[in-house]
Amino acid sequence: LKEGEAAMLAKADELRRMGAAVVVMAFDENGQADTFERKIEVCGRAYKLLAGAGFPAEDIIFDPNILAVATGIEEHANYAADFIRAAGWIKKNLPGAHVSGGLSNLSFSFRGNNYVREAMHSLFLSHAVAEGMDMAIINPSTLMDADSIELSLAKVIDDVLLNRDAEATDRLIEEARRVKEERDKGSGIILKKDDVKIDSSPATHSEAVEKMMISGRSEGIELMLDECVAELGSAFGVVDGPLMRGMNRVGELFGEGKMFLPQVVRSARVMKQAVAHLTPLIEAEKRSGNSSAAGKIVLATVKGDVHDIGKNIVGVIMSCNGYEVIDLGVMVPPEKIIDTAVTESVDFIGLSGLITPSLSEMQIVASMLESRGLKIPLLVGGAAASEIHTAVKIAPEYSAPVIYTRDAAALPGVAQKFVKEREVADRELKEKQQALRDSYNEKVQLLSLEEARGRAHRFNHDGKAPVPAQSGEHSVGINVADVISLINWRSFFTAWKLDASLASIAEISGCDHCKAQWLAAIDESKRMKASEAMQLFKDAHHILDRLSKANATLRGRVVLAPAMSVVDDIVIEGKERIVIPTLRQQNACQGNESVALADFIAPADNDGEPCDHVALFAVTTAGDVERLVANAADDYDKLLAQSVADRLVEAATEWLHKEVRTRYWGYSDRNAVDERNLLEARYRGIRPAIGYPSLPDQSLIFEVDKLLHYKDLGITVTENGAMSPAASTTGLMIGYSGARYFIVGKTDGRQNEDYARRRGLSADSIDKYIR
């Protein structure tokens, strides 16, 4: 009912014609049904509509939404009990209808503790089945006999599920910790035990506040905070001391899998309550000029850029380390970033960007900060940024610290150093950046453009791909299920700051015994990360399974058109003629050849006409996958969905390239395709993406759009050439057997001027788009 009665009945009519039963989710125009009253309201209304349309009651399966319990949020306490009651009501009041539900949501709070999760699922089913639940989405191999669950754990789980005790969540957390420690010990995993209970007789009030933060218990905290202020001499000292230390420890324990979601929620609540109590004192200290670090950071993806996964990871890590994070989102103009920083009196400004033009936007922000006389440390990061670029291009624009941040996990330590030891940290940073500038400015031996062109790759016509079997434009829907096997899990784990070698878990994902052996064989120092990798991989597959079962698709388009090379340009004769200028290597140390992408396209024939072909491509998660990302419930879900989407679009691009080689262009044998060869790019042809090392001009996206028409795929392009959704790819496919990937590297002023002329843009514009 989410899209209204007419849409639901139209789908029901078509499904009935096909002979199908239906699963009816408890959603309507007002959203998800989360209480007993809302569940029976939506299900009752849907039943009446379907029955009135002649749909057989025995073919109606209601899913009244199993939602997470024991989250530490009071509003969630009745979720399980409400589902169980709703199952009974449906069986009694909607004759013939069935009840189903997905079990994994129920126990999400205890992610990482599979035994407790499985116990919760089994006990929940025993209650729900008794009320009439007919079926469930669950791995049957994980189901336990309810009588086999130890009595103390079963009792507290039942108290949580049926909401019989306001303290049940706290008791389940303690039981879960005990069970995890015992089972980890039994499996050979060595964990250091961490006492997070309040010491009944702490040495100081500061220690007591810190332990209250970690335990998430706030009884009597106002009095304790007042004593702590007297002890430390300022409210800022309390925030910067015990409260920050407590949140830092929470972040560490959560990251190590030794704390669960409800504990983190409660700790965050205690932090909020403590800061609220201290705010009047903090404001008074500000007015008296007796202020110190407030632990506040503003984050933004710069103007013209839509990529935010890295920024979001930074936000989560900084939040878990006690910082107040002001996230301005994506495509944020410099004026808004700076005005917010001033108004909120932040300690740091964090800028993120993926595409090359974002680097120019970062320079603009730095320059504007300098012109306004500000001294707020500026953090820059994202795929476009680098330590050398920060030192050479951005830092000279701003006299305050400009800090390149490659590793989000290390950022809290970096930030703390600039708060605690600003003068020393600033001096060390400036010395390092000056050394980088000196090294960069050392004369690099470059060939002249004429010399480089003299060393161009000589096109071998024997390696030219044949005329395409199916020229022109081809738009395809790419099923998620068809590309899961092509996902690069090494890149996935790297994005989550885990060792890429842990991707080997993907090869044994279907065998629990193999997983246990894999985990046991891992070095003890890496075992905790390996356990986290296993859980992350499992959570990612929950998303992939959900998308597969929903027959979710990605969108792809390829245009195969005649092409020829004219010196360093690729001329493409599609429905409209476009020219793709390319840059040539000039580094004398690159080797015998100095290549440009145009070298891999045949020159014109004797009549001056194209005698070769090229394919332009675009693939995007716009639609099914992007909706999943947009509807993520919390920070973890959003980051997970974004990283899965990134891997899916790359896998779908690999799939589309295979289709081009074997079907649309047809120069490769479809029967000879091997997935391992695909993942390792061991096949004929290349697919350079716009903005990447061999085709670094981001503005070329506007030329390619003339033939690909991104808007029809659901892709929008920002003024700086970024694609939205961020999980989108675009570029060229070249079938020449001698084609290879390469890095253009540094070019001189002569080539840059020549390129700008061929591109039809000013030198300043080109400098913005090419790093």
C-alpha cells in the first residue's frame, strides 16, 4: 500500500493472472507499520481491498515487519511483542491469510554475537508460531531447539521479546557479553577482557564520570559532573577530559566488537545529557575567555562533487571519539562551509572530494579562509586528494594548518595533536610540506611534445578488432544476481580499513566448517579483524541477497560507433560527431614508448574515413540499488550500502565489458570467458574511465554525454563533472589487442596549451579538470 490502493490492486491483478501468491508488507502511504495498532490497521485494510478484488485469501501472506529490539531506545521495546500479537490477530480476523517475517532484523543490536542472535530468533519463533506465524525468512541451519538454550539466557531473551521487564535489555547485554567471552574462549580466539562496569569506589570524580560514560549509566551524573568541574577547574576540562576519554574508549570497544549497539546508544545519550548539563558553564567560560578545545568539526563534500562515503566514515569515527560532527552533506559551496565554521566555532574543517575538480574547490576554500583571516585547521581527504597535492597546491593558499588525511581511523589522533600541541604540530607539518614542495619542484626530465609523439605506439592493424556485430546504442538492465560473483572483495575490505587479504573469506562463504578453519589459521594478532571481516562480509551479503530476491537491477548503456585517431585525438562518428583529445606521456623514464590512448585507435583509411570502432559506456546504481542506499536506517547501514553499491557498479561494468567483447562487438569467444580472468583483467581490450590515469580530464564527461545521454539512465552530472548517483562509472572501451592501461604522468606547458586548444577550453579551465 506504500504507493496507494490503485497501484497495489493493479499489481495484485497482474500477479493473480500469473497464478502467483503475494507477500503483503505492512507499509502504507504513511510509511512502515511499527506498532500493533498500525500493523493490524494496514494488514486489515489490505486484506479487505484484495478480497474485494477477488484475490484468494489463501494466497495472501502478510509480513507485519519484524523490527530490532534491545536497541537501548525505549520506543523499540515493544516491537517483538507487537509482531507476535499482530500474528495472532491476523490468524483470527483475516481468515485464510498467512503470516511471514524476516528474522535477521530482530537481533541486529547484537551484530557480531551469532549465538545470542540465533537464540533470539529461535525463541521469537516459538512465540510467534504459537500465535499463528506460518513461515519465516531465516537460515534453517541456525535454528536451535528452544529447550537447548541455557535457562538464564532464555529467560532474559523472553523478557526482552515480550517486554516484561524495563531492565531486560541491560541484563541481556550482560548475558551476551558473558556468552561471547565463553564461546570465543572455547573456539581458541584470545580476547582481552574489558571491565566496563562502574567501580564502586573510583579514585577520583573524573574516573567515575569516565566509567559512567563507558557503561552508559547516567544515574546521579549531574552531581558527579559538578564535583568533576570543581576537581578539574573548568567545564571544558570535563568535556575534553573524562567525557572525551570515555567516548574514545566506547569507540575502541565498539570497533573491537566488545560493545554492542545498545551500549553505544546509551553512551551517546550520557554524553548528550552531560554536555547539556555543562552547557551553561561552558557558555560562561566562553564569555570570560576561559575556553579550550570544544571538540567540534564541520564536514563537507565540496561544491560540484557528490561522493560522500569517505566523509561519512570520518563522521562516524570522529563521533565515536567524542567530537560533535556537523555534516553539511555533498555539493557544498565554500561560503556555506566557512560561514558554518565561524557560526559554530568549530575546531576543524574537513573537506572531501573524489573527482579532480574538487581539488580546485579545496583551494578556493583555503584561499577564502585566508582572506577572512581565519586560523581553523583545514583537513582535506578523499580519492582526489594526496599528500603531495595538498603540500604543493592547497597549503600555500592558507597560513593555518592544511592537513592531508589519508586514514580516517588515524584522524582522531591527528586532530588531538593539533588541539593539544598546536605550535609543535604546525611547525612539523609546515617543514614536511616544504620538503615535499622542494622535492616536487626539482627538475623532472621530460621529453618535448614532439619527441614524445615521435615515440608513439605504432598501431598494428593485425590487432584491430573486427567490425562490431551490433553497432549503435544498447541499453541494458543488469541483474544484481548476475554480477555478485564479479565483486572485487579486496576493494570492499580496503574501503572499510581492513586488510585486503581478508577477501579470501569470499571463496569459502558457503561453508561454515571452512570459515572456522580459515579463522583458526589466521595469525592471532589479526584474528579480531578477521572476525569483523567475516561479519562485515555476512552483512554485505544480506544486502546482496535482499537485492537479488527483489530482482534488483543496475542500468547500463553502451554506444558502439566508428572511430579514428587524428594525432592525439580520438574522433567518434556516432549520431553526433565528438572528439576526445588525449594526453601523451612525456616522462623520459617511462620506457621506449610514450603512449596516448589515441595510439590504440586506428588512423583514418585512405579516404580519410574511420576504419576502427570504439565503445562508450555508462553503468549506474540509479533506481533499485540507489533506493536501498537512500533508505539506510543508520550510519552503519548507510556506509555498508554505499560500499556495496560501489562494488556492484564496478562488477556490473565488468559484466557489461564482457557482453561488449563477446556479444555486441563480438571479438572474443563467449565460451572462453573465465570469471577469474575477468577479475584479474586477463582479456583483450581495455576500458579506461574518465578522470582516471590514462584519461584524466574530468570535463570529457560532457562530451561523452552527447552520445550516452546520462539523464536517460537516471544519472545527473554536476557542474564539475561528478556523476550522481556516486556509484556510477563511465568511459571508453577499446578492442585493440595491443591496448594497455598506463599513467599519463607529468606533462609540460607546451602539451597543456596544445591540449587546451584541441579541447576548445582555456588553459585555466583545463588546469581545473586535470590533476
